[in-house]
Amino acid sequence: MEAARDNGVRVTPSQRQSRGSVGLGLRRLASVVGLCALVAGCANAPMLDLSAVSITVSAMPDDTDDSGPATVQVVGLPVAQVDTLRHDGLTAQQWSDLLRVTVVMEDGTADSDLPAVLGSHTVDENGSLRFTPMFPFDAGRSYAVRLDPSRLPGLDGTAGDTLAAVETLISLPKPDVKRTTVIDRIFPSGDRIPENQLKLYLHFSAPMSHVDGLAYVTLQDERGRDVDAPFLPFGADFWNADHTRYTVFFDPGRIKQGLELNAQLGRSLRAGETYALVVDPAWPDAQGNPLQAPFEKRFSVGPADATPLDHTTWRLRVPTAGSTQRLVVSFPEPLDHALMQRAIGVETAAGEPVQGEVESGSWETRWLLTPARPWVAGTYALVASTIVEDLAGNQIGTSFEVTERGAGPHGETVSIPFEIR
């Protein structure tokens, strides 16, 4: 069919309030269109007056004080055709040919070949034609509505052929977004990291959606330019169980010397330079809302660290018996925050774990345990898994640069005995 404007009629979208939208929370009608003036048939056919026809998004009245879901409403159709619709009815395909609703693509185009939105067509007691979607319209999404008056029942065939289909766009206003989620911590917490830094931890104040966080994270050099491909790709699974911590891995292929990627591109970080980790606030939380604010973490880069961890250099500050003082373990360099939280603990002489609250401090150079119960005099041991790492991924007795464990400590754990008096 030719467009309505080819008949000398201009279709102009405008905004106005729907009378039937009280209580629905639709603060305004998304799009209302005054459709047509007179559309005439041939000289022998009667004229069909469509000048009063309009398409709106409105609320479907229900039996409560509130209104029901949003519907597409067509008012002002000729009475004779409305009566025929009400009494004779149409098939599902005939309804769709008369009034069709489709989703508008993200680029703003409306494709008439797309499947129609599923739903039901009715004629209400006021003579309005309604389309009620099977699933509620998405707030903020646009929909294309196509009314083809030539499909109205009871028209002379010649008169029907002269009627042009009219199309318009509708949308529901997107509700106000409450931005509440923030990045409240990042580890390492210090502002200096080694050239061969292995990973970063982003901690969120609330659960996040299950997305690839790398789409929202960039690494910029001191001139504000994006560093090319610094991170290990495919980061959709780098979340903890409750989606409050996301791990950003620097690409190990660029870190470890002797690998092809390292030879081609070098390391993502260069000693002596300054970088910024920049997080796009569009990163959606579990409710689909963006972050409250952008996030940026600046840090300087020091020389690469390829030295294995040596647990014999760790120092303990031992509390006294009968107290709930903290046991403080100091390290000569920062350790990986997540691993030091779960891979270090304290056991009694009988091998029973000491329960309590574990914390890190001084930019991850301290591990602290506050016991749940007062210390009892006796022999204890600080026990650490050999998977504990420093910032460059070096483990106890093993450098990240080697592929096999060297002549480090034997077994899966090491221990440092101490006495509570």
C-alpha cells in the first residue's frame, strides 16, 4: 500500500496524556498520532471518514482502582466497521493484517518482515479497537504499529483498494533508573604493581549481572590511550559465586617470557610508566541498572618480579593467652588478596582449625586473624597452602616463569609453628 502522505495526508507524531492510564505508572503516552483526513474512494464508492482516528498507548481498565497493562488503542474508526468487527469477528491472521505491532530494531528501523508481537485483538464497549500484547511492552523499547484500513470488514472492494496503510511508532517511557551499585574496593589496593602483574580484583557493593566484564574495562597509558589487548579474553566466567567480585587477568601469554605472544607484543605493562584501569559505568548490576559512577584506578609500574615466595621470611606477632588479640603475620611484599584470604589459616597442635575473622592490611602485606574465642595457651601453627601467590603469580617455592615446580617446599602446605603463652 502507498503511505498516507501520498494521498495528501501528513502523519505527525505528538505526545499527549492518555485518559485511561491512571494508576499504571505510565507518566506519559509515548507516541500518539493523528492519522488521516478524508480518504476517498472512486467516484462511485462512498467516502470513508477517518479524520477522527488516532492510535495511542493506553491502560486497559480492570476491576480494581488501578489500570491494567499497556495496550495499543485505536479510536475513531467508523461505527459501521466497528459494529461488523464486534459481531462478525476476524481470524487471528485477519486481525494481524488489520492492526499489526512489531518490535523496532536497536538501530531504530522498523522491519515489516519481522514477526508480529503476539497478543489479542478486541473491540471494547466504547468502540475502540485494542491490541493487548501477550507479554507486557518493554519500557523504553519502541514498537511499530501498522493500521491497514483496507482490511476493515464491510468495505466495497474498490473503496478498500484506495485506503492507505498508516504506520507510527509507540513506546513506553523508561522508568527512572536507580544507580546504587559501586565498585567499593580493588585489589591490589596499593598504587604500585610489578611489570608482570597477573590479575586485579574488582569488588562491587551489590551482585552484578552475568556478563563479560572485559566489555566495560579498559587499560589506559599515561597519555590516556587504550593499551591494545592487555587482558586474557573471554571473561564471562571470571566471577565469584555471588557475582560481587570480578577478576581481571592480564594475558599470561604476554607476561611469561619465551612465549610467542610475549615476543610479538611484549608485556601489557612497562616498568617506569603509569597506567589507569578505567571502568565504564554502563556495566549492569543484577537488576540491569548501570553503576552509580565511573571508576578509575591509577597505579605506577615497577620492575618484574620472578622470585618465588619464601615463607621463612614471614614474621608473626603472637597474641597472649586468654585474649582475643589478633594474630598478625607480616610479609616482605604484597600477596594476592583472594588467595591469602582462603589459603592461610591457623591450626592447634591437634590439627583443628582456629575459627575467627580473617583480614588483610597494609596493602596486602599483612594477614590478620581475630579468634572467635579467646586464645588458649599452647602450641599452634600458621598453615599456608603452596598456592599462595604474590602479585606476579609466584607461589611458595615456585616462580610463575617456570612450568614445573622447582626445589621448593615439599607437599601442598607449609607451616610456621608458634606458641601462645
